[in-house]
Amino acid sequence: MKKKITLVLCCIAILISGIAQPKMPNFHEQFNKESLFRQFDGSLTMEKENSFFPPKTNTQHQKGDWYEPDTIYVYKLEYPMDNNRIISSYENGNISVSLQQFLVFGQWTNSWKAIYSYNPQNKRSEVLFQQWESGQWQNSGRHSYTYNPQNKITEELREDWGSNQWENSYRYSYNYDEPNKTESVFQQWESSQWINISKAIETNDLQNNFTEHLMQTWESNEWVNSFKVTYTYNTQNQFSGYLYQRWHDGQWKDESRTLYTYNPQNFLSEILSQYWDSEQWISSGKTTFSYNTQNKISEELLQTWYQELGYWVDISKNTYLYDNQNNYSEIIYHTTNAGEWVIDGKTTYNFDENQNATSSFYQKWENNTWVNADIDWSATIRMYYNNMRSIYWAYGPVHRVEMSYVKTGTVSITENSNVENFVKFYPNPVFDILHIETDNLNEIPEVKIYSIQGALLLNTKGIQIDVSSLSNGVYIVEINGVSRKIVKK
């Protein structure tokens, strides 16, 4: 059963990115074993600043309800015994229990569940994992979270249940001694003591953009550089690329980089991948995006660079079709054969009245007809909801995904992308006093500060607002109908 559970974790994993995170994905997640246990959390929040797939549109964050999946079904054709579902419960907008079941001989059978606890500050304090064995729930593991007085996480502890007691497994310890920098040390429990394994150092700029991820390993009783990823942004504060370097012979050596380009409408138009060879950058791959008249992505073209021939060669492309609500209705996949485009397969989508994806299924093109099939191991079926702001990833092999939703909150504020034309907030992040500048010098502005969930926390007037009473986190400031996200530290 444990082998099956591991397989399902890989196949249906949901990635999480809290709104309070930097604009770039947290690279530490790739090395954080806790990522295996985050699939019950519900969604990957896709802010319009970092929605690289699909490329961002000019659709603003809309006011309205916020939804999370309460039931997710994942069906496979090749491995019918692995058909499974996740049933989640929520309290006060937070996930409380998630249960995973397998479809065995036509009946849903318990597999494992996660039970969530929260502290008085509404921060997650514990996740308890249990497996269904011999007709009852047995403890499997638990994850505990510790925070400092500023509500920043200081430790993530993983324990396993063995010999009728909790046993240490691994932990992450976080340090915030330097502004805009976070150090996290990964340790494993061996021979009744904590053993250093690796350390990640993550740096943000003043706009809370993720700028650097440095990875080190513990060797010969000292920290040794391993690799570094540096992120850059253009003058519009859009993500423009990253550089990957390895530590070798006492210095950083370039290995690869990815460059992002935007069209005049500020939509992502190209992603270019390159590697460093013989003192120069060599192109390896390129993805180009095209848009329809509604500024929705219409085509995604993948090409590879043939260095010996000196030109780009088409590899694959995806074409996108939409329903009358501008939701995806089909994504059609093409490959090349002797220089000709050949249809390979398609994913068909259905959405509810709230524009949340309720079902999708994959078919391949075979003998001039559509045949139900599983996507392969390297592909995913992506389910979008909350007006494209959240996404669930189902990893192949999988044929069909079905989802239902529960409303967990209301988003009452929309972030206006051209707010800089009307008002300026600084500093950001802010520690105590938020300064405000507006074009209207004759009027003292009315200032409203909301939680990220839309709850009104402060309503006042002025150009110097005391926010020292707010807890650390992300907030929305609204002035004269426009709003902007700020970070309180």
C-alpha cells in the first residue's frame, strides 16, 4: 500500500504558493520534503504578476467569491486500481481535514487522511497524517510549525509514528537576521542527534521580488556552496529571467539561463532557454506564445535550436479554443512528422457558472478518430478555478479529472495594475508608517486597508498611516477606488 500511496502523491500533487510569498516560486520547495504533504492544501495561487502559464492577460482580479476544491476525482484507464479521490473539509476558510480514497472493485476505500490544526493567529500549527489499516486509522506522521512573535515561521518539524511513539525524522529551521533574506537549514535525525544536510538562502528586493536562491551543503563540518539561481526583472517589474550557476573550483560557473520577453501589450511572448558553452551562450529551446483578439492565448509553439544547422526546428505546439465565457474548452496538441504538423491529442474542459473547471479528459488522435487515453508520465492535466487565479495539477498517467468546490471566502478588492498613475505607497515592505502620495494635492485621501481575504481592517484619512498594529503579512490598500498590495514586516 505504501508504494501505491507514493505513486498517487506524485500523480496528483498540488503545488502551493501562498499570496504572501515572493513573486517568483520558492525554489526551496524543490528540496523541501514537506512538499509531499502539501497536496491537501487546495491550490496554487496564480497572481497576475507571476502567471507565466498561461501568460498573463489584462483581466484584473475580480471581486467575488473564493472557492476551494472539496472533492477531486482522478481517473486512469491504464491503471484502474489507482483511480482515486480527495475529499476536503473547511472551517473558517481553512482546510481542516482531507481524505484520500481509492476505487477498489467499484467501491471507494479509505487510503489516508490529513488533519489540520491552527494557532490563535490562524497560522497552521500541525498536520497529522493517518493511514487506513486493518479497518481503522493509524498514525503515520505529523508536521509541526513554530512561529516567532512576528508570525514568521521558525521551524518545520517532521515526525514519524513508530513503536507507539513519535520519532524525529527531519526539520527545517528558519532565520531572518538580515532584512529581505531568509536562511533555512535542512537537518535529518540520525543517531539521536540532528545532522546538517543543506541550507537555502533566499533573497528578496524591496518590491518583494524573489532575486536569489543560494543552495549550500554540509561537508567536512562547514557549509559549502552548491548552486545559485539569480532572478531578474525588467523596468515594468515583470520577471525577465533567471541565471543558474554551479560552484566549481572556488568560483561561480554559468550553466544555463532562461529569458522572458513580453509583447507591447505586456503579455508574455517568448521564453528562451540557453546553456553556457565555450565562453558563450548557446540557445537550446524556445517557447513562443500567440494571442487572439480577446488577448487570450491561442497558440504555444515549442522549438529547439540545432547548433550545427543554425536554425530553429519545430517540436510541438498547443492550440487553445474557448467557450462563450472565455474559458478553455479544448487544448489541442500537435507534434511534427517529416516537417508536417500532426494532431497528437487534446484535453477537453467544462466549467461551472463561477468559471471553475469541473471536469477535463484527455483523448488521442488515432486512425482518424478521437480515442480515450491517459496522458503520459511527463504531461499534466491542469484544472483552473477562481478566474484562472488557482490551479490544480494532475500528473500523468491520468485520463479524466473531476472537481467540485466550496466557497471559502470573498475577495472584495481588485488590484489595479495602473495604480502607479494615481497613487504611490512607500516604503514597501512597510514596518510602521505607510506614506502616501496622490495626484490630488488638495484632498486628504481616504485610506482603507484590507486583509488579503477581503476583510476591512482599517478605514482612516491621511497621507501617513500607522500600520504598526497590523500583523506581518500581505495586505491590500485602497484609495479612491484603486488598490495596491503591500507587505507589512
